[in-house]
Amino acid sequence: MILHKSRSSAGDLELSGEIAGLPPDSVRYLRYEDLLRLPQETYTVSADDNFRQRTVIGGVALSTLARMFGRRDKSDMVAAVCYDRYQSNYPSEYMRAHHPILVLKIDGKLRDQWPLSEYGGSLGPYLISHPTFTPSYTVLSHKDEAQIPFGVTGIVFDAEAQVFGAIRPPGKWPENSAVWQGYRIAREDCYRCHNMGTEGGHKAERSWLILAAWAATNPSQFESYIHAPKSIMPSAVMPAHPEYDKATLAALTAYFRTFEPTRQAQ
């Protein structure tokens, strides 16, 4: 299949990162009709928050896109980027456990007939779903979350070591330490909206280092904001985490504090 060098419409899917046969960070496009010609999979889903009832989805597995278009020697992670710069990361472990699908049809209907999102807008141009989803791990009171963004405009083929390496805590930490537990949680949850340089999501206005400074200077307020954002900032759009207990909030604080300039210099 030929990848297009330019976008023909807002509904084209942007591919970037490590694309097979192209220099790093190249950008190409697939049109909706191109995607419909790729190997398709169909499932009935019943526990996806993007749908109000049992729904039949059809589309292309992210693993298929990675196999067909990603550089196998350079990319072991896929990211879905949305119109608002929200980003969901799909490392190889997640893809093996949950088999995420780039949705092209909903209840057999093409994109122009899709239902609206819960917010009243479009679900498209693309969204991600799963055949089923059962959390594959738990860290403190955080459970593995389904990465089901809608409004997906692009797919990035990348290296897990590079993407997660950007936010790996400085130093050596045991897996059962609060710092490492906080890292495990943050890379799945916080990284969707907050960035470290060019890596991660860019939806939020606060970068990773701003979060680190907040955790260091006012840990109590930082934890309260994660638990119930509107209690600190009534205009906050970040979702609350009422399920996070004190140990989980403390782990996130301990993790982010490792990025303090003074601590890194020690």
C-alpha cells in the first residue's frame, strides 16, 4: 500500500516516527478508504466508555499497523495522538495483553454515520477500542487502565526505551519502592496529557518539570489536586482519582520529586 506524502482531508490518518523505509520522524498519511482495505477485525464490545451499549466495532489492530508500517528494529511502541494533543501510549506488553483496535466502523456503519461522543462531539476521525479489557496489573490502588481515546488523528511508531526513558526516575530504585511505583502509575496515567520535552501528551498546560516542582514545593496540595482537582482549582478539567489512597498519592509525589534539580545534583 502506498503512503501519501500530503494530507488530502482532515480525516486522513497521520503516521509518523519510525516508518519502515523512511528516515526517522518522517510523516506520511493513510486515507480512510486505504485503511478499510487493510486486514479488518470485528468484535462486539460491552465495556467501552465511548459507547452507551453493546457495540460492534470493526477496524485494524494497532499491531497490524505496526507490522505493516513501523520499523521493526526501531519501534516497539505505538502511540495514538488526538486532535487536542492527548496521547495514549501502547507498549508491546499492553498490545499483547489487550489487542487495541483502530476503529473504522461502528455497528457496521462508516465514519460519517457514527454516533456522537458523550460530550456531544464527533468520535472521529478515529478512536481506539479493545475486544475485551481486563486490567493486567495493579500498582497500589491504581489498576491498569483501558487506553480508549477518541478524536485520534495520528499514529506514532516509536521506541519504548526512548518514550518511557524520558520520564524514568533518575537513579536506581527497587520495583517495590514508592518512587518506582509512582513511575509505573505516572507513565500510564499522567503521561497522556503532560509532556517531558517532546515526549508524552501535550494537552495539559503543565509539563513534567512543572509537576515535579509542584510536588516538591507543596506536596499536600499536589496530592489533593490529583485526588480531587476541582477542590483546588474549580476550573480544572483533569479527571479526579477518588480511588487513589494515601500510599498511591505519596508514591506519585515521591516519583515526581526525583526530578527536582537539587535532588538530581546530589
